[in-house]
Amino acid sequence: MKISAGRASLSLDPRTGLLCFLAVLAFVVALPAEAPLWKNAGLLFLLLAAGLGFAPQLRKLLNWLKKMVLILIPFIVFLLVVTLLFSKEPAKKVFFYIAQVGLRSLVVVAADLVFILSQRTEDLLAAMSQAKVPAVVIQLLNYGLRYSHIFTREAVSSFRAKLARDKCRQPFLKRLKITGLIIEKIFWRAIDRSQRIYAAMLSRGYDGNLYFHRPFRLRVLDVVALTSFLALLLALAWI
């Protein structure tokens, strides 16, 4: 996470962002179900204000938040309808618990945007390595991110080609069959491409270990930011 102060740009240690994100997860999980809604709403507002106010690059990530909200809304509506139909709880209490679920989900998404997605992937992996996180975990995250990007590119390319070849609206079953064939093709193409990437890595001397050459040091700014954020979470939990 980067904080812009005038013309200077101060970047926080990625480990600070990871610890803050874990602290938000612990706060969301540990907060009682009967806790007032304003606690989660206040934390959500502070996260968005900090991200959008102090880290200009997060303005691009605001679109991600909109997409997550659009995904979350149908789930919340479905959960609300099912709960109202089959629960014996009063409607007011049902609405309260559904609002708790929605707000806590948004808090986790906002914390992910501010503390994780605002940083470069290589910096996060390097910071995790420096924090003595097991190498297996770092490699799994690295390969998971890399192959998810490969799969996404293959999917975008395949469905774009399908749209370019569609001349008229086809029956639903035929479109479903074509979509299934495209997904199968995407899967095999992603596997083939990942094997070629791995072979290229081996040819360049890859031995199964990841090496990072950018050391990170905790500074006074990192300690102050982390301490202040933890104090804020404790104050919200205590009130």
C-alpha cells in the first residue's frame, strides 16, 4: 500500500498490509452476531476512505469492488428470501442478520482491495518469504496466480472468437452444448500452455525454489500504521 503525501510517495511494507488484512479477518469473525451494524459500516467506510484517499492507484480497483457488490447482491437477496420463507425468526431479526452478512462480506472485500490487491504480486511473495512463510505455500500461491491468469486469457480469447462467429441467435440447448465444448477446449489449452511454460522455466535453470532479491525492512511508518490500525479495531470491538 502506498501513501501519497504531497509529492512524496511513502510505501508501506507488504508485511504490514498482510497483518492488517489478517487483523480485519479476525475482527469480522470474532465480532458477535448481535454487534451493532455501525461497527462494520464504520470500518467499511474507513477502509474505503483510506484506500481511495491515500492510495490513488486504488481508484482503478474500485471497479473490482463494484463487480464484487454485483455478485454479492443476488446472493444476499436469495439468502433473505429463503430465510424469510423457512425461518421462524421475526422479520426484523432476519433483516438484521442478513445486513450483518452483507456488511462483513464488504469489509473483507474492501480490506483485500486496500491491503492486498493494491500491492504488486512479487512484493507480496517476497514479503511472505522474508516473513518465513513455508516455501510450499508461496509456490502454491505463485503458481495459482500464474495459471489463473493463463486460464483467464484463454477463456477471453475463446469466447471472443465465439461471439465473432455467431451470426444469429441459436437455441438454448445448442448454445449450452457449444459452451461446454469451449470450456473443455479452454481447459486442455490451459494445461498445454502451462506445460510449455514449465518446460521453458526448466530450460532457464528453474530448480523448484523461488529467490527474491528485494529485502523489506519495517520502519517507524510501518509500526505506526500497524499499531494505529490494530488500536482502531480493538476500539471498535470494545465499544
